[in-house]
Amino acid sequence: VAHARADAPRECCGLLGGSPDGRASLRFPIGNDLASPTAYLTNARDLLAASKAVRAAGAEVLAFYHSHPASAPV
């Protein structure tokens, strides 16, 4: 929620990492290259850095999240 509020009015995106049982312990904001309130394009460098950090921590990628500040959640 803090990430979505910080990036408003632009749509935000991020990656959650953690343990195989689904407990998230890592969060990595990923830039929106479109800087749009209704769409996003994941920043490739941020995604690669987040993936490497999850691996380095011995964790797993659990989920990606993104907000819908100005559009329906579809």
C-alpha cells in the first residue's frame, strides 16, 4: 500500500520474494517505464536486479503486484 501511495498517480509494480511456504519477506519495487496511471511496462533492469537479489537471499519469487490507481482491476 505504501508503494502504491508513493507512486500515485502512476501505476506501481513490484516483486515479492520469500520462503517456499508462501511467506513474503522481501519486497522490490520495480519501475514503471510508462509512468502511466492506467498501464505499466516493467523496467527490465529493476526486474533483473530484484530477481538476482531474491536468488542471493536464498528465497523464491512468490508474486508480482501492481496497483490500479485510475482504472478498474482487469
